[in-house]
Amino acid sequence: MKMKKFKTLLSLSLISVLLGGCVSQMPQVVQGQNTKKGAAIGAVTGAILGTVTGKGNKAKRAAVGATIGGIVGGVIGYNIDQQAKEIAQVLDTNVNNAPEAEINSPDDIIVTNTNNYVKITFRESMMFPTNSDKLTASARYKVRKMIGVLRNYPSTIIQVVGHTDNRGSHSYNQKLSERRALSVARIIKESGIPNRVYKKGCSYDKPIVPNSDEKNMALNRRVEIFLYPNENFVVNQCI
């Protein structure tokens, strides 16, 4: 009995490592690969669960677990791929998985498809007037276009994160980043979609480039929207 419990704990620990790796690691992927990767991870996890739970033939339980896990993982990966594609389309852009897309892209909106979530970056230049948390008409239009896609994905978790440059005090920029995130989150919530929505301000704690000149500061002033398949994938994007 003790050995059985030990094997169960060991297997569950391995599952935790596998899933934790999915959350913490964000390598670049080509659009469409998430379906395959999700299926593979789900199959491994399902196979492990199959061998440590239930009674009867372990090989058969592992096979059943792998099949179910593969299907679930594949669905998650497919949804990430589809969301990225559909959101990029309605925002009149393309999925951009280049390592430095946020820095080098000339676009005001960058849609990125990672292993774990979809990320939409909105430049401040098209979102807010200087030192303001009032969304421009163009920004409201784009956010509502994104919401139209999310109506088809009610289980997706939405996280809105505001960022500033380092001019002014940290506390001032913290409040500004929070208000900007709130402005976007409010439109999403008021749309009536059932998705869970989180909001967060990062002040100037997570620049994508050094705040060394006006051009770089403009890149750091942004709002990011993260779309997670479920709560297990949500991370603190200010760290």
C-alpha cells in the first residue's frame, strides 16, 4: 500500500512538472504546432494518470488515459492556434511569432501565439492620449472586434496588463498602468461575454527595451491582453 501511494505521488509530481513547464516556458512556436504539442503533453499526462488510478490492467489504463489526455491537450492547443488566427484577422494583422516582434514590428497591434496563450500587444499610440486612461475611438473599436472572437471561446481566461515608461514616479505610473488596464477590462466586461477577466498594472517594472530614448519609451508604453486556455496557465506578467 505504501509503495502504491509513493508511485502515485511520484507520478503526480511528474505531471505537475510537465504542466508547470507548459506554464513557465514560452518558446517561439509556429502557428498550428500548439495542437500537436498539446496533444503530446496531454497523452503523456493521461498515460501516467491511467497507470496510477483505478484497477485492472495497467497497460490498458495507460492507453485509455493517453487517448483521453491527448484529445484534451489537442483541443487546448487547437483553441490557442485558432484564437490567434481569428483575432489577428479581425484586427487586420497577422500572427507574429518573431522573437522581437514587439520591438521590431511597425504595427500598432501585435498578435503572438505562444505555447501557453495568445498575447495581443496594443501600442499606446493607438490606445490612449498622453498621460490619459481614456481609450481612443480606434482602440475601443479594435477591442470590440477582439471581443467578437472571444464570444466563441467562453472558457478562455482574459488578463489585461498595463505598462508605462519610467518618466515620473513609480507610484504615479503604477496608478496610470492600472487605470489603463481597467479601461480595457471594463469594455470587455460590459460586453456581456462570460469569460473571467483579470486586470493588472505593472508601472514601468517590465520594459521590453531600455527607457533610453523617446523611441524606446514609446515601445514600453503599451497594453497587453493575454488569453489563457484555463486558470492553470495564468501567470504574473509583471515579473
